[in-house]
Amino acid sequence: MSDNVTPIGSAPSLRGDGALAASGRTDAPEPAPESDATTVSAVEPEEWAVPVAIHGASVPDSAADDEEGHYQFALRSLGARAMSTGGLVKRLQKKGLTYAEAQRVVERVASAGYLDDAEFARVRIERLRERGQYGDRAIRQRLMQDGVPNTVIDEALSESPLDDPADLVLQAARDRASRLRGLDRAVAERRLTSYLQRRGHSGSEIRAAVQQALDEADDD
């Protein structure tokens, strides 16, 4: 049950004349004297069986509360988007599971062969370099955000070294420099430098790439 759902207690026992008869007792107590206090009517048992939701939270179906429901949810999540083990744990926690519950589900998914952090990291590195032109520093940050363990990140980066880091940063600088035409040179250098830093490239490579990319843009 969700943390936002008020637990449902057992219905109170409503004992009337029928209950006394069923118990075999005949010495029914005298009625209590009437008082001026306002009388609260008894709540019908059916009303106590209705779960009470607070803060607008909906009451989950019983199927979504058991481990099988969480397992199927995890598989659907992976079908929509590749995730690491850490990323899937976070996804399940957002659904409302505790860390321990999410870990159990993820272990089951991994044992079924649907999770591979090393392969996830390898593919992610390739895409970040080719499409985003990111340097290794920014790639490491992205993988950490994805929930990939540091040891897996270290191994994946060591197995996928850049052939020429200077070439990657130069290509990123060239692509960005085309948008900075017409700006004052000092302003263009500052913006291009900041852009390359955000993509995790080193300072020495950035300086050379900025100058070359802006020179080429001015010559066009």
C-alpha cells in the first residue's frame, strides 16, 4: 500500500440485542441514563471497509502491490528505455517501493538476463561521444547520474579510449562556432569555451580548438 494511504483498521464490533441473544446472556444491562451530550450514530461496517486516500493519492490495485506486479513494471520500464541496475532501482523507488523492495525486484530482473551495466555503459559512452561530442569527464558524470557504479564506469572508459581527444573537441568546437558568427571575437571565445567545458573537455584541448574553430568560421 502506498505511504499516502491511511491504513484501514478493523471494523468496530457493533453489539446490539442480537449479539446478547447469540451469547446466551439474558441479564441485559439497564439502559444508560440519557444525557445532554450529542449522540454519535454508529458507523455501518461497510463504510469501514472503504480505504481512505489522502493528499489526492489513489489506492493501488492489489496486483501492483505484490512482487510480480513490480517485476512486470520493471520489465515494461526497460522495454521503454535502457537503464542500469542503479537507474532501475531509482525508477522503482519513484513508484513507491522502498530501497530494499526495489533491490529485490532488480536482482530478479538481473538474474533473468535483462540488465547488464557494462553493456549499458559501453553503448552510452559511444552515443555521448558520437552524438553529443562529450569528453570523458562529462561522460563519467552522466553515467553516475544513470546509476552506473564507479568501478563499471572506470572499466568501460578504459576499454573505450578515444583515438584522438583533440579531434573530438575540435569537431565539437567547429559545430558550435557556426552559431557564433557575427559576435565579437572575445564574446565568441568565451561562449565557445564555456560550451566545451560543459561537455567535459580539458583546458589545453579547449584553447586550441576554440582558436582554430573560430578562425575557420571567420574565413567562411
